[in-house]
Amino acid sequence: MKTLFLAILLFALLIFPHELGHFIVAKAVGIKVNEFSFGMGPALFHKQKGETLYSIRVFPIGGYCAMEGEDGGGEDERSFDNKPVWAKLLVLVAGAGMNLVISVLILTGIMLWYGTTTTTLADVPAGQPAYEAGIRAGDKIVEIDGIRTESWADVSKQIQASGETMTVTYSRGGEETTVTLKPEKNEEGRIVIGIASKISRSPITAIKYGITGTGNFIVSIFDSLRMLITGEAALSDVSGPVGMVTMVHETSSSGMRYFLILVALISVNLAIMNMLPLPALDGGRIIFVLISGITGKKISEKVETAVNMFGFSLLILLMILVTFSDVIKLFR
């Protein structure tokens, strides 16, 4: 039950904000929105407010923003089709943009809640090598064996790389002191000197992590696409809805933190996939808008519909293949 709930939450956090992005920008640039829906399927609740029908539907796995004239045509001067190129592009990009914003917010929230490690020490237990060498809580680790430590990861790495003795430079009250100590091995066989990092919950650090973490996701996803194109990765390595539910189960069992990281990663993935220049995706629609803007001629509704239907059919076929692959993995 928990996995089902989290899976529904996953799809809601992925698709609904995407459509909300389209909705917000469409309203901002003056496009008429006929309906904005949370969920899919039959309506449970709906209310007309101004020109827009707001509805909540049975299946809470996304939503949609129905704009006047978005599929071509439309005599209303406020229809999507009659808006300038820049307005159309903003609306189309807004969905992916909102997915990136969701990733940044999730990763920022994680860092604010759990905090980030620093090179300042929160605890130095008595009797440990660091304590015996004169290091105390509140000191900041500056160097280990002559190598600067900019993060707690650097501190951990240098400790594990040390020999029988090591030099540690720490800062206290603006003054730096270097000491020599002999590290020990704990029960797990890891080299330790008896220090614990102070956790920071700085909003600035958290926002920075949210932005850089989202950037790292983007780089890794493009790298994965490159591997698919070059044949370094197979289609079986790609996951669809069934695979996502499996990942939800695996990550939720490790804690909410890992589930939220998964949501952020898939949200970025959805943003990038949607921007690919393929028919039926926002990226494909952007291509049509650009062609129309450059040539000064509208692409016929018949041609655009046919291309989008062809692209949609290919996407459905791909989804079936990926889902089939996911099911096969379940029985391996």
C-alpha cells in the first residue's frame, strides 16, 4: 500500500507541475485556457471560474492544460495558434522549466531538512587520536597530509589514504595549527581518528546544492542518451512506469530521502525528454512553432496532426516495449 501511494505521489509530482507550468505561463501571456485539470479520467469535481473550468479527476496521476487553439486553428484572438512565436515558445518551455524547478526545490528541501556536512567539527571524543593530538569540537580541518580539505568528503578521503601517521592542520580562532597523529582502524576496518562533522542547514548552501544537484542530473541524463545512441547502453536499461514503481519500492525502503531524490531525478528526466525534438512532445511542437515563425507560414493543421499522431504512435510503441522489458525484469 505504501509503495502504491508513493508511486501515485511520484506521478503526481512529475506530471501535474509540468502542466501547471504550461497553465501559469499561458495565463500570463494572455492565452485562453479552457480547462485545467488535476488527474485524469472522469471528473470528480469541477468548477467554472471565469473562462476556465477547473477540475479534479479520478486518477491522480498528472493533469492537463487545455488551451484554445493549441492543436491548430482557433478563431479566438487569444487562442494559442494566434499568439506570437515568443509567447508560444514560453508556454511550451514552461512545462519542462517547472520540472526543473521541482527538482531544485526537492533537493534544496532535502538539504534543509537533513543538512550538509562541513569541515568544522561537532564532536571529538576523548581518548581518540584527534583528541590526544589537541583537536577539539569547533575546530575546522584545513589540511591533511599537506592536501587542502574543502569538504567533509575530502576529509574522509584523506583519512582513508593516510599511512601509519598523518599530519592534520586545523583552524581555531583564525589561527592554524598542524599536529601529527596516529590513526586507528575501527571494527569495520576503516581508518578513523575520532572526529565528527558539524551539520549545516544554511539556506544558501541548500539552494546551491539544489541547483548544482539538478545540473548534475542533467549532465548524467544527456550522458545516458549519448550511450543509448552510440550503443553503449541498451533499451533494456531504460525504465517505464512498471520500472518506476519498482524503483519507488526500492528507494522508499531506504528512507524518504532516497525516494525524494528519485522524484527529483525523474522530474529532470521528464523535462529533458519532453524537450527532445520529437513529434507529440513539447520539443516537437517547438520545432513546428520555429518553422512557422521563420517561414511566416502556418503549418497546416492536417500536416501537424498527422505528424503528431505518427510520433505519438511511436512513443506508445516505445512505452509498450519498455514496459514489456520492465515486466521481464521482475521475473528474473
